[in-house]
Amino acid sequence: METILTINNLTKKFGYLTAVKDLSFTINKGNVYGILGPNGSGKSTTLGIVLNVVNKTQGSFHWFDGKTTTHDALKKVGAIIERPNFYPYMSAYQNLRLVCKIKDVDYSKIDEKLEIVGLLDRKDHKFKTYSLGMKQRLAIASALLNDPEILILDEPTNGLDPQGIHQIRSLIKQIASQGTTILLASHLLDEVEKVCSHVVVLRKGVKLYSGPVEEMISSHGFFELKSNKHDELISLLETDSKFGNIKVENGLVTAFLNEPMDATEFNTYMFNKGIILSHLVKRKESLEEQFLQLTDKLN
Amino acid sequence: MLRLINLELQKLLLNRASKVLIFISFILPFTVLVLSSIKINFFGFFTLELGELGIFNFPIIWHITTFFAAQFKFFFAIVVVSMIGNEYSNKTIKQNLIDGLSKKEFILSKFYTIVFFSLLATALIGVSSLLIGLYYSSYTEVAIIVRETDFLLAYFVKLVGFFSLCLYFGMLVKRSAFALGFLFVLFILENIILGLITWQFNYDLAEKIQNYFPLKSMYKLIDQPFQRIVMTKFPDKQEIAYDYAVHWYEIVIVIAWTALFVFLSYRLLKKRDL
């Protein structure tokens, strides 16, 4: 599989603070990656290093096959960092023309990309007159100008209203569906869950996990249960080795599985034991729950 | 190279403030030059015609026009520091680098622009001096006209040097106003050191050392022409004679400073986390 970005033992220190510690991972073509981590976990620093704006302390990284310089490689990358940064006194069109000059892209792309993000009718308005949502969409248009091999987004929905968030998300999904590799840094887990196939989880600059989303923790899912015979249900579950952790919250019993079991099998088993369930749902942990489990393990 | 200049010109010329300042920095010295060359009649009381003082004679005209035009370099200095300051305050420097401009290219695009505008200013002053000279000068032999055109070279080197200094201060403090303040601080500092050395040793030594300082070495390129004007009127007054010529070593000093400032700007950007 074609690799796009390889990071080896990357370390960044700001004085005494180690923002990124011995980080290694690889980004392959065609996947949608999420970098997860709480605020201050080193997501933006990592992206800053590979994007040539932050100097690394140790380690190495290379784009594509490693034969191009970083700044030439970046011409094949589209990236948005934190806030959209443009010249306030220039119009959207003029700003994008400048980006075209930097990236050696033909000007004809400008209108095409403005169309995608829905800013074509505002293209001659000055950037400073734009709302935050429009600025962020312009940033996406700018990142798409060179039809990038990989699109890097750092907290793309930060500070947007629900409508703006929705617009950006559907844009990202649309771009992902066209086969563009995406690297999305976020602390909003549902955002990552909705679009990403792979995740890298960071905490305090240390990598906790990298790989496909579904393999993040070895889990067989859990049942959410309700029954009239509440106490019997709990004692039954507690004695059964197939179940691990049992939680009760507002009368809702959550039983985590130690080994695979489907809902039909479970229901039959309960029925034979004389317990009639009034509520039975089998679920996998959401990314948020998985993430919290993963980060909690180290506390 | 053209790509980098083109890039910077778009940033500058679409910004109204820098457009106005660039316009002023070119038009003002030019206007002053033209105005001073025409005959001004003060309501019939007397007429002032600077041309009759002989200051527009070749070759002294090169000295005078470049000296006075250089005083207007401050306007473009504001443009230079603000073109760095704006990149930092808009965070567009970060975006430029992310978009695939290398740090070296970023500094070079600023430096090339400085060279470009310095060349333009030199050409403008050169052509207008030539025309005014041809009109007023008592001597128009080619050999005399081309004598002392090295003042034009000195003017160019002086501009590039001064703006490179502004570039470095802009990169250093990231804020336009502070960068201009730094220029003033440097000016005071150079004079304090001059005073200190004079106090410890003597003025001659102090001045010799000061001639190597950035601001003084740039100033020294084109010495003040007033004494020389007086000298043309009273050629027998030997005690006011002084060395006003442009010397190769003066140019070398300023070029060395220019190279140092550009290099330091690059190193600063390279080491800095944005």
C-alpha cells in the first residue's frame, strides 16, 4: 500500500514540556485517519511538525517516498490548521490566487473549488467580511486547490454554529467519498467516529493506540438490560463468567461481555432461567467510551 | 525568482496602506526634485531658482539628488516592516509555509522585493537627475556626466542595506511599530557607543569604529553635500575640504551588513516555531 506520511520516533520539547514523545505512525493512501486526544495532547504540534511550521526536537518524518523536500511535498498536501488564515484585505478569489502561485496551480481551479464549498457568489468580497463558517469553508477550498493527495484538518469545526458544523462535516464526508486520504485531528469524538476508518490516540504526547477504529480495544460489546426481576438478573450475571463488569444506572443494567454472544442466544438463556427481559439492546462501545477506557487505563 | 517577487507584489499592491506608502516613497522625492528644479517666483519680490546655485551641475547633481532622495527611504521602511508584521498578525506566514512555500523562499520573496523597489527607486532618481542635469548643467560632456554616477550605486546599496535591516527587525519583533522603534534604539545605541569610545580614547578613533556600524555605514555611503556646495562657491577655503567620494570599502561594509541581516532573518525564521 502506498504510504503518504511516515513518522518515526518524533519528539518535540518546548523547554521542559514534552509536547510529543517518541511518536511513530504511518498514513496510508485511501484511508481516513483521525488523531484523537484531549486538549494539549500534542495533536496540533504533531501536525505543525509535519507541515514545516514547528521544528522537531528529535526523530524524523518523511512525506511520500521520502525523496522530495518537505516544502515541495506540501504542494501536494492540503491543510487547515486551527483558524483560517488569509489576508483580510484581499477577496476570496485574490487569496486563492496567491495560494495558486505558491502551489504552482492553475487559476482555473479557483472557481471550481469555490463552487464546491458554496462561496462562488461571494468570491469578490473581502475576506474580512466573511463569517467564521465562510472563512472555514474558504480554507477548505484553499486546501483543495491542488487536488491534494491528503487533506489535513485540525479541529475544522471549532467555534462554528451547528449549521456550520453540519456544512463542514458533510463537505468532509463528500471529499472522503471521492477517495482522498484525510487526516482529521479533533477532540470531538463523534466527529471522528462518523468519518474515520483509522485512529491514532494521543495523550500527553504519547501514542496510546494506532490502527483501525474497530480494533481499538478488544471488546465484545455489552448488553443493556431491564427486567422486572431486577435483583435476580444481577446476581445471575455476576455469577456468570461470560460477563465482566456489571453496571446499574437508573434501573438500567449494563453487562459487558467477556466473550462473544449474540442477543438471541442471551435472550434464550435468560428465558430458560425464568427471567423475562423488558429491555434488551446489544451495543458496541462508542468511540467516546472506547477512548475514555483507553485513556483511563493509564491513569 | 519572478514567482517570488510576483507573490510579494500581490500581497503589497492589494493592500491600500502599503500601496499609498509605496506611492509616496516614490513620488515624494521625485516631486521635491522637480519642484526644486523649477523657477519659483515669490509674488514678484524675488525669484528662487536653485538651479542657479550650480547644484544641478554635473557631476555634483548625482551627489545632491541621491543624498536628498535617500531621506525619503523611511516611507518604504514602513512598508518593509509592515509586510513582515502583517504576515505575523494575520498568521499568513504560517499558512504560506503550510501551502508549500519554504522558509528560504519566504525570506527571499521579501528580499527580492526590497531589491526590486530599490532598483526602481534608483532608476527613477537616475533618470530624473539626468534630465534635470541636462537642462541646467553648464557642462554636458559625456565624460563629466558619467563621472560620479557611482553615487547611484551607493544609493542603491544604501537602500537595500537599510531595508534589509528593517526586514531583520521586522522578523525579530514581529510587530511593525516595535520594529521601527528598534531602528531608533539602534540609532541611539550607535551614538552612545560613539560617545563612550570618544570618552575613553578620542573622537577620531571612535568615528573610525562607528563607520563600521550598520546605520552609520549606510549613512557614510553618501556624505552630506552641503560642505561641497559651499566649496564650489569658495574653492580657496581649504579648511572645509572633506572626503565625500564613494569608496569601495564603504560599499563592501554595507553589502556585508545586508548579507548578514538577510541571513539572520532566515536563521531566525528557521529556528522559530510558528
